[in-house]
Amino acid sequence: MTRAAASGRRYAWDLRAKLQAEYKEVVERRYFAVTGQAADEQTLDHLIQTGESETIFSKAIMEQGRGQILDTVAEIAERHEAGAYIRPLFGST
């Protein structure tokens, strides 16, 4: 593997780790918004691994007003754009 390829791969993995950490923070904020309690690491990991991190928050969207819905939609759009940006780095289409 060339030095440039190794550097590119390292950059991609660093970027992936950063995005995962940011998403974990998003899940933590949303969990707090829904439950009023801080989530521990085990709970956050469980929510993310099982996909419940997305479904648990539909309750908050249903219970909150239009502003909360617009914020959630904007955040989803931002994550979609980030995914579209990094997808080529991993060779996915």
C-alpha cells in the first residue's frame, strides 16, 4: 500500500469515527429531550446498534409542535448530505 493510499484510508476512518461520535451526541441529546434523563453509554450504544435511536424519537416528534419537526427534518437532511459526501470515500454508490 502506498503512503498516499494509507493516508487516505486513515483519513476516511478518522472521518467515520468523527461522524459516529457526532451521531452519538445527537442521540444523547434526543434521548434527554424525550425522557428528561441523561443516558449512560450502554443505553446510547444499545439505541444506536438496534436502530431504536431513530424510532424512539418519533414519539417526540408526535408530541412536539411544528418547530421540533422542522429541526428534526433539518438534522436528517444534514446527515443525509454528510453520508452523500463520505460515500465515495468508501467506494459505495
